[in-house]
Amino acid sequence: MSKNTRAIFLVVVFLCATAISYAQIAAGVMFLRKRVHHLTQQDGSGVDKVTKELAKQLNLTSDQQDKVKGIILETKKNIELLLEQGDEAINSLLSADQKAKFADYRNKIKEELKDTADTQ
């Protein structure tokens, strides 16, 4: 194998590995976004969805389900607090015009997540 062929081969392998890694990261991010979306639904149905899914996937006993639900509720509170703190920190850096755009952006993301959850 010539040096040029070897170099091209290595570049192709690197690009494939990068693409695979990116796909895995993207899938992980989507999984987390979905979970965060479920957990932050105001009506509490997300907590039930996650609890039921885990119960089904893991074959949890009723005692385990109760404990898992408590952990999920605590996680929900922590996520909501962190999201609120993040939004406040970002808003503190923005001009009035930027704050309006940021609010629009956040609403757009919420709608996209709602549409994604509704189709699943």
C-alpha cells in the first residue's frame, strides 16, 4: 500500500469514526432532550410516563416503582431549578431586544419538543 493510499485510508477511517461518534452523541442528546421534556411537563404526566417505561423495561416491583417515582420527582425539581437558573443567567447578559429574541427562541424550542413528543 502506497503512502498516499494509506493516508487516504486513514482519513476515511477517521471521518467514519467521527460520523459514528457524532451520531451517537446526537442520539444521546435527543434521548436526554426527550427525558427532560417529559420530566418538565407541567401536568406531571411526564413523571408517570418515565416511571411506567422504567417499570416495563426493568420489570420493577411496585415498591421499586414507588421509590423510582420519588427519585424522578426529585430529579424533575432539580432540572427545573437548573433550567430556570440558566435562563436567568443568560437573560442577565442580554439587551432588551436580545431578551425578546431569547424568549421567542425558547418558545420555539418548547413547541418543537411538544410536536416531537406528540408524534411519539
